[in-house]
Amino acid sequence: MACRWQPWPSTSRPTRLAGLELPCLVMAGGASPAWMRASAAEVARAIPRSRYVVLPGQTHQAAPQLLAEQLLEFLAPVSVSEG
């Protein structure tokens, strides 16, 4: 039996994600299946301080260099503020 992804109804988004207080980076590959991109976008919408990034042309197995670039950009403000 195949498992089919169903988007979370907007009225029942997981409240645990909404309770996250730290910044979160949510990434998806632009060449990943639509359901994966939609899932990642929905997770990002549920987390108050999240940033959603689509990596153009990438699948779920994104190139390490592209991941590193996004992580460095995301973490840079933390490194600067921490001194």
C-alpha cells in the first residue's frame, strides 16, 4: 500500500512547531517532488522564526556546497552577535 502525503489543514498545523522559539532554516530542493517542497513550506509556515529556502535544480540530495552556503548565511548573524 502506497503512502500518500496530505497537507496539514491550516486549522490543525502542529502546535509543537509553532512553539519553537529559535530561528529555523527549512530547505527544499527545487527539483524534488512537489509534495516534498509543499511539506517543507508547510513546516516553515508553522514555525514562527523560520526561513524557507528552495535550492534551484536540487533534489532531496542537494549538493553539499549549496547546503553549506545556505547554512553559513543562516548562521552568520549568530556568529557575529556571539562575538
